[in-house]
Amino acid sequence: MDEERALYIVRAGEAGAIERVLRDYSDKHRATFKFESTDEDKRKKLCEGIFKVLLKDIPTTCQVSCLEVLRILSRDKKVLVPVTTKENMQILLRLAKLNESDDSLEKVSEFPVIVESLKCLCNIVFNSQMAQQLSLELNLAAKLCNLLRKCKDRKFINDIKCFDLRLLFVLSLLHTDIRSQLRYELQGLPLLTQILESAFSIKWTDEYESAIDRNGPPLSPQETDCAIEALKALFNVTVDSWKVHKEGDSHQFRVMAAVLRHCLLIVGPTEDKTEELHSNAVNLLSNVPVSCLDVLICPLTHEETAPEATTLDELPSDKTAEKETVLKNNTMVYNGMNMEAIHVLLSFMEKRIDKGSSYREGLTPVLSLLTECSRAHRNIRKFLKDQVLPPLRDVTNRPEVGSTVRNKLVRLMTHVDLGVKQIAAEFLFVLCKERVDSLLKYTGYGNAAGLLAARGLLAGGRGDNWYSEDEDTDTEEYKNAKPNINLITGHLEEPMPNPIDEMTEEQKEYEAMKLVNMLDKLSRPCH
């Protein structure tokens, strides 16, 4: 009945009546995502009627009501089949200011119409293959980039940017051709990076270093949503960048990595939003050529080299690491380099492990990223080694027992998911400079057997990659316990009593003869 009444008013009523009935329909069905099949024809006709109304000269408020209902109806794929035409798509492009070549974002009253039009386009393009083909024909990606350029530095139109970026993400997700167009023809990489810079209000202190306001407020919800959409769109644009990396791209990738470093060091309005923001940053960092990830660490600034410093040896025992790692003015430092971003990635990884679910989607990206960073950048590997595999002191427990990061990663080495256990083992192997003896010291042979078998290293040795020859130093506690460590389990075991010591001479003689007879039987040929 709702569709029938709305359709009657849309066909015959004036703008005020149309606005009222569509507003009522929108309020009632705002949370509707499943529709009755019996009213399908009515919804199709209502969509067609709304497009005809949008062609007329009607007030802005009526346009918004029309678009709100169209957005709700576009959740139903079947309804879109007859209404997804080039003419109707062009109506939405006009209302979203995607056909404008001049700077036309001056009328604030039009912003709600632009936002609702972009929302409709997101639904329609995502749910309709015909709309996806029309998007290519109408060059929608280029129009969206033009709109972004108009509003990239204007904070009061974050909603427009957010849904423009979401539509770019949807298009680049569904069409590989659009990814290439965005990357090269439309210069999407620098454009989207600038959108992130604007969302984070970045102030550069050096070519690849930004100022971090540790006492500043968190990102607003609008800025956070805008940044997340930009990160997702950038991921699609750069998804194949590891295959093709031109020398001229190095600067742009380094700028993007520096922006992502800034992203890791700030927080969103809530803990969940911060995790979502950092998760998308991790995904995007995985697309950055590993040679450009050196900007994740940087030399200390003047403020960070102030005298105030605390060695980690003075911290609680569960936070200790080798002496090269210190805290200066609450900044994690290793060998004179700021390691805050790497420490955030490590903490993010540990949180994902603690969740205990969705390891393949949630954990493997950050583990892969840390593995590649460690393989390519010595300072990052040594810092992570300090944090994850500090010098062994207490070896009374098995490597997989406990609550340290090392314990958690060793447990993952025998996880049921092959991909998860492979990347966890690979990460630890790289931290050990791909040396089998070093890995076994921290994990035990039993936990490492899968990796070693896959690498053909069950007999020992080292991997194919070259690492610096700095030596590991064993603690006195480990050196004293080493002769009694079980190589299979990787922990200290008390010496087992010798059963012969408690036997009489007659019992020893009996057991010896028993053994001789068994060996004699084994040596006889079978008949």
C-alpha cells in the first residue's frame, strides 16, 4: 500500500505533496533492505516516476526526498533492471554536480542533493551490471576525480568527498580497467594521497616527515570516514604496484608511505574506528614497494633527542628488550631511529592475535607486512627481534606456553589454517635471519618442523636471503640451561632417572640376554 499511495502522488501531485509522501515513505523504510516480491512492479514504477519528477524544476527539499526514496529502492537489484538507463544515470550525474566543469560547489543548499545523488549512484553501480557498463561509457571515474579536485581542501564538504571516494572504490573494485585509468590517466595516486593529507591535516617538517601533535584531539567521525574511504580506493589503485614500479614512482610511493605512517600514529573518535583506520592503512602499506617502506622509520627530531630517556631495562620485566631500544619522551627509539610506527604495527598484530578469529583476513596482512619490512630493512628487523624474540632467560616453559608475543606467534605455527601458520613461521624465521639453529632456539623443533620441511631445511642450515653477520648473544641463564633443553619441545627438562641404577646384577643380566635374543631374531632372514 505504501508504494501504491506514493506512486499515485508522484504521478499526479504537486511538489509539496510529493515531498510529504516520499518523506513518509523514507522514514518508514529507512532500515528496509529486503522487499516483498509481490510489490516489485509497483516499486519499479515508483522509481520511473521519481526519475520523471527529478527532470522537473522542483525545490531542493523535494529533490532530496526523491533521492532518499530512490536510494532505498536501489537496494533491490530486480527493481534496477528497467530503470538503469543512460538517461537516468545522466540525471543523477547532473544532480551530483558530476557534469559541471566550473567550480560550482558554492551553494551550500545544494550539498544534500549532491550527497544523496552520490549515495544513489553507489547503490545502483554496485547492484547493476548495466550501470557498471554505463559508468565506463559515461567516464564516471574521471568525473568523480574532477569533483574531488574541487573539494579536496574544503573540510565543510566531507560528506561529498566521502561518498565520491566510496563510489570510486566501488568502480575500481568492479573494473580492473578503471584501476589502470585512475593510476595513470587520472593521476589517482597523488590525488587520493592529497585527500588523505587533507583529512589528517598533515604539516610536513621534512620531505617525508610530518609533525605529530601528541596532545591534539582525535580525528572527527567525518574525517575518519573520509580517510577510510580514501584508503580503500587507494588500495584498489595500487593493488598491482609491486609488479610495475618505475623509478619515477618512488617519490610518490614514499609520500604515501609517510602519510600512512602519520595515519598509524593518530587515533579516531572511537577505539573501533581507530582499528578500522589502522587496518586499512596496513592493507595499503602491503601494496607499497618494500624499498619505499624505509620512511616508516625516521631519524629523531630535535624534540625527541632531548635528554629525558628511559632504557627499557628500567621498565617492568615483561617490557624489557635489548639495550639498543630506549624510550625518549614517550617515543620508541632504536639505534637513533624513531620506531613508533613499527611499534604500532606490532601492537596491532598482537591485538589481532588476541581476537582469536578471522586470522586469515585480519592477521595475515599485518604479519606479511612486518615480514617483508624485516627482510628488507635491517633496523626494522633488529627492533622487531628485540621486541618479539628478546634474549632467552627462563626456558622452563614450552615456547608456546605463555602470554608474550613470542608465545602467541609460536602457537600460530601449528594453527589449522595453512596460510596463517606459514606466515607466522616465516615472520619468526626472518627475525632469526633465516638461520635454523636460531629459530629452533626460540620455537623448538616440533613447532618449526612444518616450515623447515617446506624449505628443505630439516637437516639445518639457513634460508636463501642474505642478512648482516651480527651475532646473537645468549644470556648466562640460557647458556647454563642449554645442555638440558629438549630440542623437540624447546624447553628445559629435568634429567630422567636411569632405570638401570635401581636394578640388581641378576636383573641387568636378564635384560641384557633379552636384548640379545631380540637382536638375534631381527638378524635372521625371513622365510
